[in-house]
Amino acid sequence: MKIASIGGRLSLITGVSTAIDVNKASDGVFCTDPQSIYARWDEFTAWAATADRAEQIEFTTADLGAPVPAPQQIFAIGLNYSEHADESGLTVPEAPTVFTKFPSSLSGPITTVTLPPGGNTDWEVELVVVIGRTASQIAESEAWSHVAGLTVGQDLSERNAQFFGPIPQFSLGKSFPGFSPTGPWVVTLDEISNPSDLELGCTINGKQMQLGRTRDLVFSVPSLISTLSTTVTLLPGDLIFTGTPAGVGVMRDPKVFLKHGDTLVSWVEGIGEITQTLIDATSSSNPS
């Protein structure tokens, strides 16, 4: 199934532009908050399997918000594709390189993002994992059973802020308002033929900038879940940005960064695409 936030309300996608409102279809058993279902994941999936889909609503992409709008934790993984490590001039790490993105940077699939003044903002398309069950000390063999679904994400990165000072500030450089767009919805694993091998990529103004496959992850989704869960407890509704393939702007010669008026489109096979329009700070003070 595809789980979405339509007008801020928890919804199940039933067609190209149709859905059901979960709160109404369940007669109030589930509330309108899209974040709330992950704490009741087993109950929700059991209900959804036989839910009445008679009362359809229509929506447009402009109605979609972040499908997981308020996770308690957002993890992100650096250098998780060998070609991206190579273009960065770094060796492939022996263990996952982990940082965090702050929840205030989350936004939906169709947004306008304000570029920080005087910055060098870069793109990083990523497969994003949504945790569905509490995970602590989880073996790789059990990891997929703790996943609610997958979505598309962009780990937008302000490179000046990220590398300012003697110690890199990854979390701050990647957490400006609107710097974590996700969507268009969460797709459960039963709808994806092979969740370990999905094409992902992005374009800027129609020009392809990144293209990769998740089979090339240095640390697979099960490996990431297992490793993270040995240190922290993964909670229902948490997000894991799994890393980006080669093709980022800061490693190009000459370097390329996002500029006012650019349209950034990112996609993951079997899930969908998200679109960000970039504007200068002088044009607007807030992302939409």
C-alpha cells in the first residue's frame, strides 16, 4: 500500500489521483495524524488489508505533505556508495558513517526551498527507510521485518556550513528549512518486487545529475538497521536516509551548486518522484 499525507490527513492511495481518508474510513479508529500509525503499525496494516475503499477522495500532487512528518529520529549515512566515496577522494568506510538530520528540515514532495544566502547548496538523492517496529539489537536477518516502507528523499546539503570550522558540521549543514524533502508517499515492501535493488536518480532542469541502484549500497538496508540498533533504539516512524550515489555538485569540475530558479526532480524506482524549486533568500524567507 501507499501511505500519504493529503492536506495533512493520513490517507491511503488507491489510484493515480484518488485515495481514502483513513480517519473517516476507519470510523475514527485511527486519527488524522500521518505520524500516528507507526506506533500502531501491526494494527494499522491489519485494518488496511480489508479497509472499505468505497468513499474515495481526489487529490493533486500539490495536496501531498511529508508522509512521515514528525519522526523522533532521522539518521543519515555518508559515503554509502563506493563511486560516491571515490569521487570524494575518500576510501570506502569499514563501518557506516552516521549523522543526523533535524526533523525541522522535513518537508513534502512538492516544495519551494530557500537557498541560504552566500552558500553552496548541493543535491543528494536517497532511498529513505521508514521504521515500523521498535528495533534494538536486531540481526540483519530480522531487519526487513522492522521496516514499514520506503520513500524518496533529498539530503540537500549546504556545503559551506557542512565543512565550516575545524570539525565538519554535517547535521547543521543538512538541516536548513526544507532541506529534507520526502515523498510522495511511503510504499510498503509488499508492493516492491526487490527492495534491495532499486534505481534512483535526480535531474536539475531536466539534466540528469545522479543515477544509481540501491544494490550498490556499501551497507545494505538490513546492515544499517542492525548496526544502528546496536547503539540506539530505532523507534516506529524513524527515518534512515541510506546514502547517495555519485554525481553530487561539490565533486564536479568545475563545481556546480543549486541556484535560483532551478528545478530539482528526484526519484526512486517503484516509489515515485519529488520536485523542489530553488529560490534565493531575497525572493522568499520561507520554504513551502
